[in-house]
Amino acid sequence: MKNIVRGEDDIRRGLIGNVGGKGRLATLLTYLKIVLLLFILVFHFMQSDGAFLKEPEARFFGAVFPDTAQEYVREILTQIETSIDAKGDRLIVRDCGTDVELQSQEIMELADSGIETLFVFPVCENGLEDALKDCAGRGIRIVLVGNSCRGDNYGWAVVTSQNDTAGETLGRYVSVETQNARILLLGRAENAACRTQIEGFREGLLSGSTEKNPPEIVREILLPDAGQEAAAAEQADVDPEAADDSYLDAGREMFRTGIGLQDRSREMAMDLVRRQLHRGRDFDLIFATDGSLAAGAYAALEEAGEADSVRIVAVDGSPVGRRMLRESKYLATIMEYPSLIAGEAVEQAYSSKAGGHSIRVQVKLLTKNIIYSYDMDKWE
């Protein structure tokens, strides 16, 4: 029998060989596990039709806005649409003009289409309660934008400007910067934002005035909503039966067709101020609750050669309004921020928190002293 004597090197080689065999086995088992895992993944992929690789389905939102030819309304809507598109979702838009019945009908049509959230810029204060209640009953989230209305308690959120602050700030400015101002007030009937601005303006006049030379509102004219043309004529001290047809027809057409609110409002404001001037001017300052009313008032003053005698303050921070201020056609104006309103509205639409919010977005007083630091061509 042959004796074999192994040295250290031989023993080491043997151990390494044994270890190497075990390592190859471990590697093979690892490969098998990977193959099994891949098989399981492929099986589940086929069962799920590849759903986990698909992009999330787009969510559908609706928006019913009045007369999107208005710069302010259009800017809010554009900002909302841009934000929703950026999230890969879809916004279905309806323009109801100035017809509250049409707005109610379009709200219901969008609700039937299966949207999950609805943005509504109310045409006026009344007429939407039933539609909003029905949407809320279906579980549709309602975000009221730009204005409030009756039935806003059915909304998830209401997002507006600080309308009371807007009016109060202008009222205080007028009481400080003018003496014995005799004020013609131009606004809109059945409009919650307008009413709040007017109330704020009155409060501002009182809080900023002194007993010596207090300003005075000598006349208040509210443009009519549907069916109130005669009331507006009475406010202008015009006999409705004797009023020329062009004024009343303009009002009827504006609310019947819902076309051209901005242009129609300007024409009606111009006509109303023209009538006041024809009777004999008893005012030297006009407060207007929006830019189209202010523009109509200025056009009437300019036509009568009274533009230098009557000053205008308005809630009109649009690019056009800022140019009016720079050209001294306004004494002062209030700037609103439609981009912030839109941003808050979209945030509420996607929020997972409880609803019931009333969000009031800041406003800012603009005077000629600071207007040159602002862009004249776009909204802030």
C-alpha cells in the first residue's frame, strides 16, 4: 500500500476545492430564485393586463363661468385650467354668459357627465340653490370662485377677493384725500361681491372722515339683473315709460342673450352717467365696483367735457385699470389677484382635508404714486 503524505499546500487546495463547489451551488440556487421571481411577476402582469405600468387615469373636473370675455373672469378660468392640465387631469368648461338659468342647466349637465369636482363663478346671487344642492347630494365637490351666492353652504369652499377690504380701503382713501366729496355710486344689483364692496366703502368713508368735511354719497345706481331694467331707470330718476328704448333694450338683451356683459355694462354705465350729467351734475366723484362700470362712467364724463371735474375710484386692478390710473383717469383703484384666487380654488379641489372653507384673497390699493412699479400689460 502506497503511503500518501499531504503537505500543507495539498490540504489547502482541497479545502478551496470544497468551498468552490459550495459557492457554485449557492449561485445556482440564487439564479433559480431570480427565475422563479420573474415568472411570478410575468404571471401577475398578464393577470392584471399590465395595469401597474399604466399611467393613472385622468380625473375630470367641470367649470361653469359667466361671460369669459371679461378679463377678470377669463384670467381666473385660464389659471385654473392651466393648473389642472399640469396635473394630467381634464377640465370641462361651460360659458353661461349672464344667464343664471343657463348656468344652472349647465351645472346639471356637467354633474350628469360624471365629474368629481365643479368650479362655479356665480352669475348672480340667486338662482343656483337647487343645482348646487343636487350636486352636493351626488357627492360632487363644489368650489365657488370669484363670488358667492345663495346656496353656497353646499359648497366645499368659497374663494373670493377681500371685497369688504376693497371697498373699505377705497372709502378711507377718498375720505382722507378729498374734501366734501359728493359721490355717485355705481354697482350691480343681485351681486354679493358688489354689495360687500359697497358696504365696505360706506364704512371706510365713516372711519376715515372728520366732522369738518365729510364725504357724502348723493346717489346710488345699481345696474339691473334680469327683470329689473325699470328699477334701474327709476334709480337714475328717469321715467321708465319715457326712457328711450335703447337703454331698456340694452338691458333686456344683455340678460336675455348673455352676450357681451363687459361691453353692455360699459354702455349702460355710460348711458346712466350721461343721464345724470344731463340733469345737472351734483357729484364730483364716482365709485365703481368694477372696471367696465368705471370705463363707461369715464366715457360719459369725457363726452360731456367733465373728465377733469369728476374723479373716479374703482375696484379695477386689471392692466386696463392700471393704465387708467397712470393716465390720471382714476384717482385710485384696488388691485385683485386672479392668479391667487385660481390657485386657492385648485388647492381646495385637490385637498384631502375637510371642506367648508371661506377663503378671502388679499387686495391692494394702487395710487398714481406707486403705479409705475407695476406691469401695465398683465395681471399680477
